[in-house]
Amino acid sequence: MQNQDSYICRPNLGLFSVADGAGGHSDGEVASAQVVKLLEEMSETIPPSERLAEVRVRLHAAHNLLLEKGRARIPQVTLATTVIVLMVHGDHFAFLWAGDSRGYLLRDGMLHRLTSDHSLVQELVDSGTITTAEAETHPHSNVITRAVGAGGAELLIDKVRGIAQPGDRLLLCSDGLYKALSSDEMVEIMAQDGDVAEMLVAAALARHARDNITAVVTAFRG
């Protein structure tokens, strides 16, 4: 299976991100790599107060580039990817995202999902049409409603902010992870010492997960 996920960890900038390419194998990989490339090029000289805005600028730039590349293909294609970005400065953090890659907070043994999927099944759950349990096995659970490189000229990015406490852990992941592991399993693994992200991916792969799996975890020592 070709991995369409890309990720970035730049602790010096407080920048972490996961991008999960959508659509065809090579097209999804191109899209996720484009997003990560632009984020990797962010300068460490950018003041912390301006970094969140710079991330937005770069995500919009990636969106426009992917739209242009897709239109230039013959026949035209959609080069799209989900993205979730975590920005950390001191004990403050913010998630920005488009699509169904998620951000979680582990605090005092409880796992809190901080992001809401941009997906068809999430819309059905929000409208009361189906339950959260039904969404997990819905035949259209892989249909996303927002992505970098898809839709119109304007990219809509959601944001959530928070203040971390000592001992907190933040997780960014593609849908392949949370579709393979239950919340309880994720909590059990995230509470351990060692390379937690690697352990999460290994556990998901042991379930013969059929999707790409990427996880990034950052911890607040206090």
C-alpha cells in the first residue's frame, strides 16, 4: 500500500503537522507532500506572535498551488489532502485543520478530541441522522467535505486554541489511526513512556489497518 500521508515536526518553531492525501495514490502523495514542503520552508526567524498567521498563508498557498497543478493535468484531476497543524508557544497551543485528520488532548488519563471532522458522516452525526457509533461503520466514512486543494478558490480552515498543563500530551493523526484503535486503546498507549507515536502506529498496523497511518505526539513536561 502506498502511503499518502506526510508529516512534519519542527520543535524549534513549535510547529507540528500531519497531511493525509486524498484520492488516487500518487495524486494524494503529491498533495500531502506539497503542504508539508511549504510548512518546512517556514523561517525560524518569524516572531512567535506571527507564526500562526504565517501557517495560514502557507496553507492557502498550498491550496492554490494544488488547484493550479490539478487544472494543468490532462485530464484535469483533484490534488487534495487533509491537514492538521499544531502550533505551540509556551503553554499555549492551537490546532488548525481542514478535513478529517484529528487533534486530541490527553489530560489526567482522559482523551479529549479537540477537532471536528470535515466529513459527510460528521455532518450526519451533527444533524442527528446517525449516531457516533453508526458513523464508525458508515459506507461513506471516507468522504471528506473540506481539503487543501479541493473545492473553490477559498480554503476554509478551522481553529481551536487551548492552554496546556504539565503532563498533557497532544496527538495529531490521520484517520487511519482512530479508525483502527478505540479511544481506550489510544489512552493506554499514550500514557506510556517511549516513542508513543511509533507505538500508536504499530498498534494500528497490528489490526491490519487498511488506510495510511500517521501520528505525531508532543508532551508538556511542565
